[in-house]
Amino acid sequence: MLVWLILVAVFVLLWGAMWRSSPRAAYGAVWGFVAALVIYWFFSGQLTEYVTGMHEIPVWLPPLPIICVVIVLFYFGIKTWLNADKLPPPRSSDSDEHHGDGRH
């Protein structure tokens, strides 16, 4: 119980520091934490028998987190690749030729 209280206190302190520096990031951290709790609540009942040793662990279960990360990164890579054509052209100016060193 003491470990949980310490972890909650550390989380609140880190979240407070994040709130001061970037409120949008703090909101994102809260929504990510809530999403993780919902996913845990949804899957904990199904995985309890595997964790307690009542059933044998299926082959697909251990690499599942890595597979999820790969799918998310693959999705964002495709999204970036498809949106790359919609970027505005790069700006060109006289200072680009000399890299801003002031010499002509």
C-alpha cells in the first residue's frame, strides 16, 4: 500500500511539473493514463487465468505489445508519407545562400 501511495505522489508531482511547462502535454498524459486504465480493466479479466498459471500462455501473447507498437509506428509512417505531398514548398531567400553568416 505504501508503494502505491508513493507512486501516486510521484505521478502527481510529475504531472504538476508538466502542467506548469505545457498544459496540453499534461492533458495528453491524463488521457493516456485513462486509456491505459480502460485497456487494463477490459483485458485484466481475460488475462487473469494466464497470469495465475491456470492456463498455458498462448504463443501470440508475449510479443503482443511489440506488435502493437509496430502497427502504430507503421500507421504514422504511412500517414506522414501520404501527407508529405501536401507540404508547402520550402522558403528561399538570399540569406540561405550564405547560411546567415553576413558575408556576401
